[in-house]
Amino acid sequence: DSVNMHYRSLWQQGCNIDLRDMRACTDLSGYKLVVAPMLFMFRNGIEEKLRAYVEKGGTLLMTYFSGWVDEFDLAHLGGTPHGLIDVMGLRGTELDALYPHDQNALVMKDGRRFAIHELCEIPENHGAEALGVFESDFYAGMPCLSRNNYGQGTAYYLSAKLEQAGLDAIYGDIAAE
């Protein structure tokens, strides 16, 4: 569901999209944007490939629930996304599952507000710029959408599952940049 929502946003904006298997992915340099929604398992050194991609000028958008386990389904220690905390400029500390009746929202710097459903990752900021924050609950005011410059590139981190309109707006903003 989450991957489909990201795909839909990009497709509706006219982007050409490739779906890549991290096991066969060796070079990302030909892409203007790499999106990694809920990349729970890191295999075959994907974190180093993503690091190199951003460092050399690429744009990466990663979401909550990424980099939690290795190829053997063993949890990474030291925070998530494993091996990319400095690239993303934040560290995911825990995941909060919302009940269907719970409400929260991403509030952007310009005042736009987008509903959040199902999952929120509680971030610990490590230098990323908050483009939008959580509206409520015990993590109100913490970054929900952040941007971090790393090397010659840019890394975005989305810490919650947004409504479709929110993803559409974020990808529109990234495309405009």
C-alpha cells in the first residue's frame, strides 16, 4: 500500500519510474531521485550504495521503518536507518502505531497540513532541517519531514505514513527544486 502511494504520486507527475531490486542494484548514478519507502531490510550493502549516490549529488527520499534489519532479519543496533543516520541527518528511535480513530498531521513550514495514518516514527534530529513537524501527541513539534545536505546531494526523510495529497505535495516540492 505504502509503495503504491509513492508510485502513484510520481506517476501522476509524469515521472519515469524504475523499480529496482537492491540485490542487483550496483549503480544509482543515472537517477535524479531515488525513493526508498519502508525499506525495512538492508541487503547487499544498499546503505553504502545509497550513501555514495547522495554524496555524489543524488536526491534520496527515505521513509520510516527503513534500515531496521539485515539480510538475515537480525536487528541492526545503533539506530535506524542503519548506516545512514549521518546521510539522513536523523535517527529513528521508535515506531508509534496509530489506532484507526487516532489523528495526527504533518504541518509544513508554509502552513499546509496533511493527515497521517497508521505509523509514525519518532525522530532524533542529527542536523537535518525540519520542513514539516508532527502536529500533536507526545512528539508534537518534532520533524516529520526533514532535509539534509550530504556531500553534493540531498536526503529527505519522511517519518510517517501520509495521506495521498501529502505525498503528492512533497514530490511536487522536490520536483520544483
